Amino acid sequence: MPGFRDECAVFGIWGDPEAGRMAYLGLYAQQHRGQESSGIVTLHDEQHLHHKGIGLVGEVFDEDNLQRLQGTAAIGHNRYSTTGENLITNAQPLTAILKSGPVAVAHNGNIVNASLLREELIGQGAIFQGTNDTEVVLHMLSRNSNRDFIQCLQDAASRIEGAYSFTFLTNDCLVAMRDPYGFRPLILGRRKLENGKEAVVIASETCALDLIGARYEREIEPGEIFWATNQGEFSKRVEKNVKKLSQCVFEHVYFSRPDSIVFGKSVYEARKSMGHELAKESPVAADLVIPVPDSGVPAALGYSIESKIPFELGIIRNHYIGRTFIQPSQSIRNFAVKIKLNPQTHILKGKSVVIIDDSLVRGTTSQKIIRMIRQAGAKEVHFRLASPPSVGSCFYGVDTPKRSQLIASHKSIDEICKFIGADSLAYLSVEGLLRAVGEDGRGFCTACFTGNYPTDLYGLDRE
Amino acid sequence: MPGFRDECAVFGIWGDPEAGRMAYLGLYAQQHRGQESSGIVTLHDEQHLHHKGIGLVGEVFDEDNLQRLQGTAAIGHNRYSTTGENLITNAQPLTAILKSGPVAVAHNGNIVNASLLREELIGQGAIFQGTNDTEVVLHMLSRNSNRDFIQCLQDAASRIEGAYSFTFLTNDCLVAMRDPYGFRPLILGRRKLENGKEAVVIASETCALDLIGARYEREIEPGEIFWATNQGEFSKRVEKNVKKLSQCVFEHVYFSRPDSIVFGKSVYEARKSMGHELAKESPVAADLVIPVPDSGVPAALGYSIESKIPFELGIIRNHYIGRTFIQPSQSIRNFAVKIKLNPQTHILKGKSVVIIDDSLVRGTTSQKIIRMIRQAGAKEVHFRLASPPSVGSCFYGVDTPKRSQLIASHKSIDEICKFIGADSLAYLSVEGLLRAVGEDGRGFCTACFTGNYPTDLYGLDRE
Amino acid sequence: MPGFRDECAVFGIWGDPEAGRMAYLGLYAQQHRGQESSGIVTLHDEQHLHHKGIGLVGEVFDEDNLQRLQGTAAIGHNRYSTTGENLITNAQPLTAILKSGPVAVAHNGNIVNASLLREELIGQGAIFQGTNDTEVVLHMLSRNSNRDFIQCLQDAASRIEGAYSFTFLTNDCLVAMRDPYGFRPLILGRRKLENGKEAVVIASETCALDLIGARYEREIEPGEIFWATNQGEFSKRVEKNVKKLSQCVFEHVYFSRPDSIVFGKSVYEARKSMGHELAKESPVAADLVIPVPDSGVPAALGYSIESKIPFELGIIRNHYIGRTFIQPSQSIRNFAVKIKLNPQTHILKGKSVVIIDDSLVRGTTSQKIIRMIRQAGAKEVHFRLASPPSVGSCFYGVDTPKRSQLIASHKSIDEICKFIGADSLAYLSVEGLLRAVGEDGRGFCTACFTGNYPTDLYGLDRE
Amino acid sequence: MPGFRDECAVFGIWGDPEAGRMAYLGLYAQQHRGQESSGIVTLHDEQHLHHKGIGLVGEVFDEDNLQRLQGTAAIGHNRYSTTGENLITNAQPLTAILKSGPVAVAHNGNIVNASLLREELIGQGAIFQGTNDTEVVLHMLSRNSNRDFIQCLQDAASRIEGAYSFTFLTNDCLVAMRDPYGFRPLILGRRKLENGKEAVVIASETCALDLIGARYEREIEPGEIFWATNQGEFSKRVEKNVKKLSQCVFEHVYFSRPDSIVFGKSVYEARKSMGHELAKESPVAADLVIPVPDSGVPAALGYSIESKIPFELGIIRNHYIGRTFIQPSQSIRNFAVKIKLNPQTHILKGKSVVIIDDSLVRGTTSQKIIRMIRQAGAKEVHFRLASPPSVGSCFYGVDTPKRSQLIASHKSIDEICKFIGADSLAYLSVEGLLRAVGEDGRGFCTACFTGNYPTDLYGLDRE
């Protein structure tokens, strides 16, 4: 069950007569990565056209505004912004007029030294419109007197530290830039046009390519600046120093769509493997393996195959849930979970079951799920998590609760088991997780499970 | 894949201090049965309060209007209305002032002799506001000079023929009435209140009971009039004649939520059994069993267990699809299907697969799905349907295409197989379906698969 | 100042290729007569098309829905409905399917025996959707077995009593029908088409003709049924009995637009004459004549000319006021009036002024106006009303306060003068008013000023 | 008739417990100065709270967002922005975070050297969000390393040239600043609180003071910086040099509300005087003086008194016109004017009339008005304008058409008379206008009538 909120999706396309519309589709396919605002900037006759708004992609864009978004290149962004006021000011892509012309930027990630840079820039007279870290980069670009945009990007990159998968659009090029650690995914594809040529496509996940009929070519490399212009395609290193590869393992655990290829591996397969590893590490004698849908399904399939315990959809998810829901004033037990998940009494009655979920954050949802399953008549409830205990906040682009709210940061597994009311509880080990996500699993950031942060945190509060 | 549109959901509650809010939740849980309009009428101090609107339950109701829907009894309705003008006029519950006081009605089903009755009533000077068959019943009630509401209902029932599961609300009682054939489901539950008493709950499906923490008691019997007042609960037969039990088998095939108990049987179990029967009737040597999600999943699980061929989620469904979607102007192959379903290349590549879907209507969607699966690299594609060929329209409350649009009404199975591009195609037999839905399967209407309509059709066009 | 709310506007047109759009304009011009809902029904290929909604004409209609309102005949309606729930159900035109085909009706007026007729009809099984008296007429028509629509209208007219100016649209004719008393205005005009032919136009006021470039021909006579079909134009008497002509004098005092011709006389001229009469009856030595804008302006001009006291716009009206206004929480003196009216200190300071208003209902607004004028420095404030004391409610289509709320029904003129804080107060006499509205002023209903109701009130509460 | 569009309104308040709500009312009263967007920033616990939106004041603000705008100081703005994209980005107040804290600004006027300054600032790396000149000032403030806000303002003022009436809000003061020419109005008032203290109020026009019950104290002097803090009130000169007083004469001709005191004189009186002057300069023998309502009314009153020709409301204005209006597809003569203005046939028939309007821009509206008046039967139509011929664009904050569209810039008075179809045409002389607006009329900018611009135009296109 989602205890973390998604982050952001980026998209870029160059050389497509329907660039704006493709950006719309690319964002639609990546809706799961950000649902609070959406925006597109296109390049038309060396001018930028843009539209952004609060809401889902399908709410922000309509035939009218897509009609206006003419042009043969575009970038787009879905955002999971945090709170309150001025949402629209923080919605991306952000835009600015530089000496060299207009620039737009869409960002997935988090710059850990943004506050320091921001203070420095305000001290120099910069005016900030919003509160997000992406604006810092725009100001660094606008203050650079160099007229070579790629050089300006490299200069900026030398000052910023953290996670970033950027797409930029100027009046003559599309740029994709990924931090040297490779925290967040960023991929390159090609879309065949009716005239036989191919458009360049950049996206966070491959599911965006699938929808627009583009083929996956490769990842943008960690530390790579890739750009496309009318003169061709180019690639450069952000900097000489090579950083330790630190791909976000949580993309495989929960964030990415199961039908995406992330960091070169199928997310669905990675999740099934987590189920296999979990079954090997923490077997249990039970009648049924039951996923918490939808995120727990692939791991539950893996666990079932490995353990040979039959798989059953013992909990049904209601997909008609909108984003607003009015609570009953009178209490209904476990209501908040029930509105999404309904346990099937005829399956669960008298059975000993293994429940598979992707991760456990505060424990309160798991507690309610287990309570519902027991009410439905299950004899024994064994809870299995397809990831290790969450013990640290993420500072690389994932909106996690504070450390103090992560139950595993201050309770033992036994205590958690008691708290959620399971007959037994087991997490996948870090080693098991790393085995599941690929060959030897090196090159992943596991900070949220281990507390080992690959970068300096510049004083950000780890609690 | 849904080729039929859903019909309607009804709900009723008596003796609950939060009746309006419970109706809201009951409709929310039954959203899948009707997504175009929604409405609630409550009974407060012998007055009716009501609110209805176009859209999903979550769009029609907000804190303000729920606040206004005070009272201890309520009925509600979700509608899948057809088209165009005057949607709000057809939205239910419908209301009228009778001599005996206000009455509101919510209806699931279709009255086959409605046109005849309507003409007769217009001839007598009745003014119709909308075009739906439910209004006919209201006029029959209003013209009846008898002051006993239940007697009026019986009089009306003696004239109407077809499928009806009604909830009525007057100023002193809640009524549930189901046609003698038992076409559409209608169930009775009890919700325990904080004061220890129990509220009476009526709904189309048990999933509505689950959400509000009510327990399932029994079906409203075919031909039963059940009513609750401050004096107690009562039950009567609609008429003396007993009709042939004709429960809609399509509720089990596609309409109902898998976590509901319908006609006394779990929908999920029924669908799994269809998969078992299908595997027995139409086995095939293949590497993988793959469902068309979500509706094909339970049958695919059954097929996989019976055939011992591994189950895989080889097609991933995107649940973030809103109700509006803007098409690209340039053609993208199979776009309409792709926006919902994404095949997983790494799973399908080089494999011989059995695809399981619930039903096949026009064949165009199946054609696109198979094409996508082949593009993803599948070696062989065997298509299996967990229901028999659809050969007839429904006149009992399901909005089916005309007969001429049902591919199985004019093409042989071989021709359909060729049309959709499968390596082999098989449907579940009517007998297999009836075995799957319960004991001996007697008592079901299978008109859409057999053309055997349990009632006179009063000249309705079967083509 | 408006203390009464407007009533309704009707419109009809026959034989115009842009009938829907002309109806829209005709309603736009008559917006002052009803601002809560608006609707149009057109006749296209013997079918009715309709659109209605809550709000101003400009809010209810847009290019899309006007585009759909094809046809060569139309009727329309603006309503000032009363309160709360189900506004849309009461919005007109109302429609019904009769044996003879579709009929739509728009009504201005009030049927005084509607409750009795309604009860009778409900007793016969009629189902009422809304609460307005117009629906009664529809039910009377639908119950009449005669196939001649005009005959049905005459039959209905023989049963209904009160004020009515109707337009009806069937599938082959446009009908205008006015009650034998002639309470409410209803006029006939002609609009020249590009092909040289003339369309027939019906409206409440001539300002509707002016906007669409039609010429005024005559009033629909009291007690006349006028209808236009493809065969020509026809006229008949509603009934043989001639009733006492009872034109609503308040149309001239306040309701109608000053640029309309009502009951054969210019409203502007009538109001100016009221000012002349008022000056003759109640002269006063003062420095300035100042209208309460906008409704008091013509009478003030007349008063100024007659009295030779200079006219000044000493109070300026703010026309940018929308329909919603948020109050300050802290008290600002006379705020509710100030938001609309601003006294001009430099004009009023040290002056003795005569304030002219059209009428006085509760007295509270006048009190605030006088207080503001004194604060602005006026030395003496003489209040003059261009109509007699309001002592009775209207039952003929005007939404007046109950009698108990009319200050003149229970206070003497001296007491009112004291209450509003004027130095002197005078009303126009009934005789003066009748002189102002035309020749000898016979033929007017003055019930709201005299309590002499021209019809039986069927037990309606006069208090 | 308005041929020019309004400009902007500013408002400011300090020391009022309902500052946000008072700003709302102050903007409401000044709605005529800007109708496209509206915004308020309040100061609450040293933090800024803000809300702005597209639309009228009554549309942008509701109880919810006013509730949130807590605080004891506020500034607000109404804007008449020009076109198209990114309206919300240009909506004011604009805000920024300076080294010294947050600052918000609302501006009425136009900075003539804004483009030059903007280019310079972009060259220094400034990022502009919108296209309005006000943002230039914010950037100048943010780049100033001085921590004294007033000093920063003086520094900025030394670089900017043109028309500006500013209100600023920081975290500890409210500032009003007016350019040394005094182009646009800016006034100071006091609002008495319930606790006996007085809040400081700043506004463009006195009508804003009237609505909130504040008293007018004085103008903010040309070249004055006035500020209020918790320590008291302060005033300074923008710069030592004194500029030639250049108050916008068009505020009196058309912009300001007639009930405002502008530049120390009543607008209503100024307009009446224009009518007197016009009658003296250009008398004509006629039967009636008729204003084009509403803006021509005061001048027509003056003309009537001076000429002793009777005043009549021969043209009635319809105030129910919304902002959108759907055109008939078929042509209706003079439709665009008719929707607002309706000539009264019974008044005009056979009469020789003098029509008084405030100004004439393109001449097309006047042409239609005259045509309508002739159709209504007028014998002779003499057109008189209460201002001189418009020959130049405004660069000081008024959105005028380009010079080439001003009919008087390329046609003689005789030619214009012919074009509009009048029997005679006369304009008020510049001298007459200056006499009307005050004593000797010195100290006014008459550039739009004379082409004499008080400042360098920095290359702005005068055509």
C-alpha cells in the first residue's frame, strides 16, 4: 500500500510534428508519478508556447489548449507538489527568458544543497516566485554570462548536488541531463514518424514510450548531458568525476509502473523476484498467498510460485475511487481502508493466509488490513513485506514521511508485528532486495532502508 | 473487456441516523453499475429531501449537500443513462406527490411493456417529464385511488412485465420490490447502530453492505415486496403466479463487482469456475495463461489452476485513465486499447500464450489486443472467452449493442477467430457457464447467449 | 428603490429562420423582469428542442446551446423564482407531450385559484414536478380529450382565474393568450426578414422588439387568444364575458423598462408625469431635486420641471455590483445601501433637497438613504414618492412582501416620516397616479395601493 | 461612450483589523478602473498572505479566501490587462522576497523607460515572469544591497520615468509613492475604528473611501513617498528636482467615477462644467439635450442648464448587459450599440436634438448612435463632445488605441461630422476643458488632445 507519495515525471520530444500532443500522452502514461499539476511547453517558430494547471493531465489539458500547443518539440512535467498555497507557481515546466533566449525546464529529483544556493542567489538580488529547488537552477543559468547553453548547464551542474533528471527546452534544442549518481531514471527512445524520420523522445519511464508507439533505446547515462538540435544529437559528461552509481531501489519496490523498464530491468520481474526472495528467506506454512492490491500483486505471484502456496485475490480493490471522499460522521470500522479494499469472506474464512505488501511505513494501514482480514474469518495472518524495514527519509526526490513517523525506525520487528496484529511478520532483507533488482544489485541507493546516504546532506534534517 | 455498458444500482436504508450519508457510501461502492448520474432522497420529519446530478457519486455529492440530506431513511440510485438531452430529467430517484403523500423511486431493470403503458397513460392525460420506463410506474401509482401504498404497488405490478428491482421511499416506509423472474439482484442487509439497534439496508450488490459495515442477510426474493416502517418489517408476494426464475447470468460474467455475493454466490468464485470449465472444455498447449485485466483475471486464475499452465500478468492495465481522453491526430497503432492496456514484451517474447477475456462483443477490441500481443513478440496467441458467444440483445436492463453488431450473431467461430487474428479461439459453452454459476445452473436467464427470452417482448426490436 | 422583485418575461416568435437566437435576444432585453432562470424552446421539423438553466440569460445560453436551438419558431421565458430547492424544475418554458403532440408554455402572471385546481388534479392522479401555477394549466390541457389545441386552451381558460400572459408553442403553432382583465402586458410585433417576409413576435415589453429590430404593432387584447400557424394568423376571445380592464399600474411605477411602451403608453413618460403630478400635489421649497437612481430619475425630472427646482444627480449609483457581495464583519454604517448608492457631499452640503423615489415598501432602505444624505451635509431632506402608499400584497404575478411588512399598512404617513427620518414626506395620490398613466386612468388594477382586488382571491392570505 | 479602456486601481490600508476585507471593498468600489483581474496581499504576523485571480472583484474573492486573508495591513489591485496568455502572471499585486523580507506592489500608471530597464536587468541575469512594467521595479529593489526599503525605493525612482501611483507592502510598512508629474491620482484617507483609532487608507479614487466609511484627507503629493509603520507615519520627496505638474485630464473626462474627488475636484462637477463650457463655445438651436448614457449625463445636464434647452433621457441604457454576448448570425442594424442603448421614439420623433457624449475615438459608435436616433424620427442631430479631438495615444497608463485609429488624427471636424452623419459636430476646446477641470487648468497633461507629452518617450511608437 502506498505510504510514500510519488514524485515527478518528465518528458521531452524533438522533431515531431505533434510534439505537444505526444507530450500530453507521455504525461498521461506517467500520471502515477505526479497527480497534482501538469504542464507542457512547446517550441514553435523559435517561440515557447505553454500551458499548465492544477490537477490530473486529463483535467489540465483539453482540445483547445492542446490545439494551441503547436510546434515540433516539447517538454512536459507531472508534479506531486506538497501543500497549500501557490500550487500553480510551483507547477512545472518553469520558464525564463535568458540572454540567449527562452528556456523551460522540467525536473524529477531533489537538489540537496538548494537552500544554500537559494540564499546566495537572493543575496545577489534574485527574485524567487515559488519554493521549489528547480528555480535555483534557472537563476544560476540566467546569471551566467556565457552564451553557450550547454556550458551554462555544466557550470550549474558543478555547483548543484543531489538527484536530478532534467529536460530542458530552449529555442533551438532539447536537453536531457541526469545527475552523476543516477538516482532517478531517465530514458531515451525513438518514435517513427509517417515520413520515415524518427523523433527523439525522453521520459522518466518506458511506459510513456509504449503509449506513443516509440521504441526504447537506452538510458540517459548517469552524469550525461544529451541534446538534440536541428544539427543532430550530441552527448557530453556533466563533469569529469565519476560518482558512485546510486539508482533509487524504491523505483522498483513501489514507484514505477510495473510495465516499465527501469534501470534496464522490468519492474514487474523485479517485483516478482522480490516475492521469490521473500519466500526463500521467510517461508511460512499457510493455505493461501494473498496480495494487497495492486502494488503487492507481482511479489505475491512470486511468493506463491516459490512457496507453492496457492495465489488468491482475497482482497478486491475498488478502482472507482475519486480523489475526494466524504467521511461518514459516525464511525465505521477501518473505513479509510475499506473504501479501497474489500476482503472476500468466502475465500478467507477459516484459512491461514500470507499477506504480501510492497512496503510498510507507519503500520496503521497494515493494522487495518489485518483487522479486516481477521473479521472476514481468517484463522492465521502472516504478513510479508517485499522490501526491508523503512528507517530513513529520502532526500533525493521522494516525498517520504519524517523518520520519526517510520515505525521501523523506532520499533523492533516483533513490536511491529504486535502493533499490526499479525501472527508473524517478515521483511525482505536488503541483500534479498538487491538480488531481486538485478545481477548483483550493486549501484543502488538503499538509504531509506539502511540510512547510508550517497551524498552530503548539507544539514537537511534526517529526523 | 467491457463491451456492454453497466446498468444501474439501487440502494435503500431505514432507521439509520445517518441515512443520507450511508446512501452516499452505498452508491459509492456500487459506482461500477452506473456512472452518468447519481441521486439520493432522504426522509426527514415526513418530508423528502433530495439531491441528484450528472456525474460520478463523488462529483454529485459534497459535504454541503450531504449535510442537507438529513433524515433516518433514504434511497439512492446510480444510472448509466444513454445519451444527450435532459440527462437530469431522467436521473433517479424520481419523485412525485401522490394523494397519500410524497413517493420516490429508484429502479434497476427494464419494463418490457413500458411503451404500451406509456401510450395508454398519455391517452389518459398523463404528462411525462423524461423518457425512462420508471416514470410509467409513478403514473400508475398516482392514478390509483387506493390509499394503501402497498396495494397500489401490487396493482401496478400486475400490469408491468419485465425486469425490476425497485426501492421506494414514501413518508412512512421503505419498500423493496423485485420482479417474479428475479432478473436483477436485490439484497437485504442489517447495519448495527451505536445504540444497539439495527438499520434495514437494501442494495443491488453486497459490496455496498461491506463498505458501510452492514451484514448480508438474504436476497429480496423474486416476486417479493418487502417493506419497513416504524411499526416493523413486512413481506408480501407481488402476485400469486410464480414465474420461471431467470436470474441474469451476465451479472456473474461481467457486471457485478468480483467481491459481491450475487444470487447467493460469490462472483469471484463463479468467474474462477468459468475459467476451470473453460480449461476443461477447451484446453490448449501453451507457455502462459494471461488475463485481459481486470475483468478476465479470476477466470484466468481458474484456467491456470485447471490447466497447470503458469499465470502471468502479461498485460498491465493503467488505472489512471480519466473519462475524457484527447486523441492524437496522427495515427498511433491500436491507440484506443493501448491507453488502457500495455503488453509486457519481456514476458510475451517468444511465448505461446492463452489469453482469457470475459466476453467478446464486436471483436474489434480483441483484434487490437491480439495484434499488440503479437507485436510484443508472442509466438502463438490462443483466445479463450469465459462466456458463450453473444448472440442476442438484452431487454432486461442491460445496455447491449443491437444484435447486428454482435459479431457472433452473424459469424462462425472460425470466422471470428480469423477476424481477431488468433491462432485458436474457444468460447465457454452455455452448459459450462451454468455449471460455473451454481449447482445445476437452473434459474438463470441466458437470453443474450441463447436468444431464449423468458418473457414476451411486446414487439421490441430483437435485431 | 426596488422593494418588489420583478416577475417574469415571456417571448414568442413564428416564422423566423433564427427563431432561437431571436428568443435569446428578446429575453436578454427583458432580463430586468426575471433574473433567476431562463429558457427557450424551439420548433424544428415538428420537434421541440429546448435549453434552460439557472442564472442570467447570458449565463444560461452559449454559442453551443444556441447552435442546437435550430428552428423557425420559439418561445422563451425569464423567471424570478422564489427560493431554494428545485429551481430548475420550476424554470420555464415547461413542456409536456399531449395526445396532439408536444406543447411548451411560458407564463407571466399568477393564477389565483391554482391551489384548488392543483388539489383537484392530484386527486385525479396528476403528478406535479414543481410548485408553480403554470404546471396546472399543462395538466388541464393534457387531460382534455379534444384534439383542437385552441379549444383545449379555451376550456382551460374557463376554469382558471387571475393574471396570465401566456405564450405556447406546439408542433404547428405559436399562441399568445392574455387574461380578460389584462393584468400583465403582452404585445405583438413584426420583424422584417431578409427575404421580405415578416416574422410574428410576441413579448412582454416593447424593448424586446427594439433590440431585434422588430416594429410594435399592437397589444394582445385582454381576453384574446392569438395564434400563428403556417396557414396564417388567427384571433379569438378567451370567453364571452368581458371582465373589468385591470392593467397593473405597477408596471408603470417600477417594473417595466423606461424605454418600453406598456399598455399603449411610454413608461418613461408615465414616470415623468408622476413627477409632475407629485410636484403639483406636494410642492416644497427646496434647493435641489435629487432622484434615487435609477428608478427615481424620470419622476425627478418631471418634479424638477414642474417645480422649477434644479435637478441634480446628488446620489451616484454604482453599476458594477455583481449579484454576490461579501459583507464586512465589522459594521460600516448604511453599508447595504452604500454599496449601490453614493451621495455626493459637494452637491448636498448645506442644501435643502427633495428626494424622489418610485415607491416605499418597508422603509428601511429609505431610512438609510436619508441618513446618508444628512451625513453628506444636507440641511433639509424632503422625501417624495412617485406612487401612493403600498398597503396590499399583489396576487397577480408580482412578488411583494406580505402585507404586515408593508410599512404603510400599519403606520400613518407622519409615523413613516418619523421612521425614515425625513423633514417631510408625501406620496402621490391614487388619482394623481391614474392621471399620470393615461387619459383618465381607468382600466388599471391599483390593488396594492387600495386593497381593491379585481378578482376573488380564493382564500389566499391577504396578510 | 467608452472608446478607451480603463487602467488600474490601487488600494492600501494600515492598522485595520479587517484590512483584507477593507481592501476587497476598496477594490469593489474601484471596479470601473480595471475588470480583468484582481488581487489582495495582506500582512499577518510579519508574513504575506495573498490571493489573486482573473475576473471581477466579486468573482475572484469569496468568503473562504477572504477568511484566509487575515492581517492588519493590506494592498490590492484591479487590473485592465491587455490580452491573451498568462493573465494570471501579470495580475497584481506582484510579490518578491528581498533580502529585507517580502515585498508586494500594486501599480497604476506606466513606466515609459521600462523596456530599456528590462533589457538591462535581463542582461544582469534577472528572470522575468510576466510582461508588465511593474516587475522592473521589483527587480531594481531586489538588486539593491541597501537594507533601507525607502532608500531602495528612492534609488529605483531615480531611474524610472513616467507615470506611477504605487502602493507597496513589506513586512513592516505600507508605502504610497506617486511620480513627480502627478499623472495618476493617489489619495490618503482615514478610517475610524471601533476602538477609536484610525487606520491609514490609500486609494486611487475617493469612492473607495466612501464605501468603507473613511474620510478623505488629502492627495499623496506628486513626487511624495508616504509610509506608515507601527512607529508612525512618514513622508519624503522622491527626488529633489520638481517636475511640471501633469495630472491626467482624462480622469475627469471619462475614467474616474463621477462621485469621486480627483485632483482635488469633484468629477461630476468637472463634467457638468465641461457641458457649460461646451454650450458657451458651441451653442445650437434645438428642442432637446440628450446624453449618451451614462458617461455623457453630467455634461448634458451642464449643457442643458447653460443653453436652457430641456434635458431628456432620450436614450435609455440597459444595465443588465453581461460581459459576454452572443451575436445573431443574421444582421440586425446597429446591433452592437442597440444591446446597450435604446433610443426613445416618442421623445425623439420630429425633434431637433443635441447629443452629448464625453469623447469620440474611432467614430464608429457615434455613427451607429446617430443612425439609431434618426431612425427613431429625430429631425436634426447635433453632436457635441465634452472633450477636444483625440489625436494622440497615451503612454502614461491609459490603454488607448493607436494614433492611426483615432479618427481626429487624420480627419477634419467636417469630415468626421460627415462620417458620423450628424447635422453639426463640435468638440470642446482644450482651453474650455482646462477651464472646466479647475481654476486655471494649469498642471494637467493633455497629451492625448494636443500631442504635447510631458516626458521623453524613449522611442515608444507614437503612431
